[in-house]
Amino acid sequence: MSVAANTVVALIALLHIYILVLEMFLWDKPAGRRAFGMTQEMATATKTLAANQGLYNGFLAAGLFWGLWLGPAGQPVKLFFLLCVLVAGVFGAATASRKILFIQALPAALGLALVLLAR
């Protein structure tokens, strides 16, 4: 079970690295605009905010990688950062786009369940 849990945690961390890249570097490029459904004008106007948002996604990924790096002692770290991802996903789904529930919150909930079952 711990292999499955760590695999899901690693995939969630990689997802947040991808989100970091989209928000910090590709926000106003075709890939970023397509991912977030924005016009060029909207992307240009919100580029600085998106870069800040991307940095926070990077912190979530770093925390999850840290938990993995710590091995069995990293379980509390993984749980904390998975909870952060879950809360961010639920908030994003409620305030920005319902698809965030499936892209961010649902994987975090699965990761939490697997980490807890791997105890």
C-alpha cells in the first residue's frame, strides 16, 4: 500500500510542478491561455498574479517531495501538504472552476486515503 500511496503523492507533486510552469512561465502563451480558457488581454492583465499563484503551487510540490524524501518519517509531512492541496482544490472549485475539484482535490483526497491506509 505504501508504494501506491507514494506513487500518488509523487504524481500529485508532479502535477503541481506542471501547474507552476503553466502559471509562472506559460500563463500568457497559447498553452497557458488554453489551459485556463483566457484571452490574451486577460492573461496579460493577470500575469503577475498567476506567477504568484504558481509559486504557491511549487511550495505544495516541494512539501510533497520533502515528505517522500523523508521516507516513513515523512508521513506527517505528506498528510499536511495533501490536506493543503485538498483545501486549495475545494476552494478553487467553489470560487474559480468546478473542474479544479477533479484535477486537484480528488487526487489529494485519494492520496490522503492511501497515505493513511499505508500506516
